[in-house]
Amino acid sequence: MNFDDEPLIPGEALPILPGHVSPGRLERVLRAGAFAVTAEISPPDSADPHDVYERAALFDGYVDAINATDGSGANCHMSSVGMCSLLTRRGYAMVLQVSARDRNRIAIQGDVLGASAMGVSNVLCLTGDSVEVGDHPEAKPVFDLDSLSMLNMIRKMRDEQCFMSGRKLSEPPRVFLGAAANPFGPPLDYRPHRLAKKIDAGAQFIQTQYCFDIEKFKDYMAVVRDMGLHEQAFILAGVGPLASAKSAEWIRTNVPGVHIPDSVIDRIKSARDQREEGLTICVELIGELAEIEGVHGVHIMAFRQERFVGDIVTRSNVLGGRLPWHPGLANKQAESHITGGTAAATTENNR
């Protein structure tokens, strides 16, 4: 989606509209009533910036914002702040994920200020997986805050223009605040109430865990609507392709909070081309999720399958014909501006 006030130079901020808290495209798309699409970029185990640029380019024209994950699964990769620093320079709309597992309140507040200064307009607050499940189980976890207290803290920085300590900021971070939700974690009847707490703490958009069980998710959303939560925050349902029945079984067993019904795994297992079946299921789920009242978009988690995100978005027609901004559009806009300016100058000189 292009806006009339889109800056000619990628990375420059859009104006903040009335009623908005950030200059970000994600907030604009959601508040405009469009069905949003976000996706996660897998951070490289590398210090080469081109590894990041190449991965982000796979999403060009298909997503409204890109999540830079923060030690997902308690595994070490390039930092979320580092990826955001690289990609905001190119104009990408980034979602900075922040895990409370690894930083105390001093470090988190500093990261949020730095990220906002770089052009990050969205922050997703996470408590984080336990270090025992990751590749550095001997690491010392921090957990000075959890996702709720982090939301409150960053909201205070933005709205009250001060640190958690009360010390004043000369310029607050202009960020759209998000949180994660797992509709499938037991006890199920508590999940909407947990969502309500995150919204009360400051969450304005929600990205859920994978939604492979549509019926259970519909039950969850029915309670969410009864509580009026769908009118207080934008809910993006989590989806993703499963590469094979074996990988689906591994994810279900080893990734905390993921619920994949037997019926989904059996369908993939019986398919001639398991990867293609996994993609087809993802496309079908997006279509079903888009029909659920209160769902404002989808969040695609395609770990090590980012190359299929464009195909998933195209096949699902979830964008309805609109084209999300990407650096290539900015280049065309700049060329058009230069060409138009040159033509206008030539006409004036010929008068």
C-alpha cells in the first residue's frame, strides 16, 4: 500500500497521522482497515549484512512489515536490533522483537530508544523461551521483566515521555506496541483473559502462535469478541508452511506452545508431495482465518522457508490486489519524480 505522503528517500519517516502513535506503515495499514500481512525474517548466523538484505528481498511486495526475531527458541543469531538497523536504512517496515529473557530494564529501554532513532516504528514485547530449550542451556537468564511489565514500561516511555525510573526523555520513542498470544495454551479458557491483560498493559497489535486448529481458534475468537478485545487491538493470526510430516511432528514436540492436530500431520503424511501439501494447507488456513470476525491480518512464520512466502500470499489472494511498499517501489517513485521534475523544468524553459 502506497501513501500520498510517502517520502522519496527510503528510510525517512512518514508523518504521524491524527490518532496514530507511530509513523509506521503497519499501523497505517491496520487503521485503514486493510487486512495486513507480516512475516518473520530468519536471522543469519553471520556478520554479513548481505545475508540480511537477501532474506528481506524475498518479502518485497508481499508483506506490510517484517519481524526481526530476538533469539527465538533461545538460540543465538544476529540480533533483532542489528537486523532492524540494516533494514530500516532501506525503508523496510520493521517489527523489533524484544525478549525479556536476555536483557534487564536498562538495556531494553536503551534498545527501544536506539531502534526508534533508526526508524523502527513497531515493537513486539515477549517474555521469551527458557534458555534450557536453546543452544546455550548454560546461559544465565535475566527475566528482569515479563511481556506485561515491558509493555507498560515502553508505553510510559512513549506516552509519558520518561524512563521507568521517572527520569524525563527529551524525545520519546514513537512506537506501535505489540504482543504475542497463544490461543492454544492450556488452560484454554484463560487465554482470552491473558490477552486482555496484554491489551490493558499497552498492546495495540497482537501476533498469535501458529493457528493450525481452526475450530479451537474460532472458539477463542468468539470469547475475544464477547470481551470486546478485537476492537481494542489488531489481531494477526499466525500461520506457516510445514515442510513435511516429520518436521511437523518435531515442531509439535519441541517448540513450546505449538499445537498441530493429528489431522494436519496425517494429511501431510499421506500426500505425494509433502512440502506442497504443507503450502496448500497454509494457503487454505489463511482463507479461513480471513473470514473470522476480529482477525485483522496474518503473521507468516516460515522458518527456513521464506522463499515460499510470496507464493503463499499470491495463492491466498489475501492482499486483495494491493501491493505493499518495498524499496523497489521507492526507486520507481524517485525516478518518476526526477523525470517529472525534468519534464516540468524543460517545459518552463521552453516558454
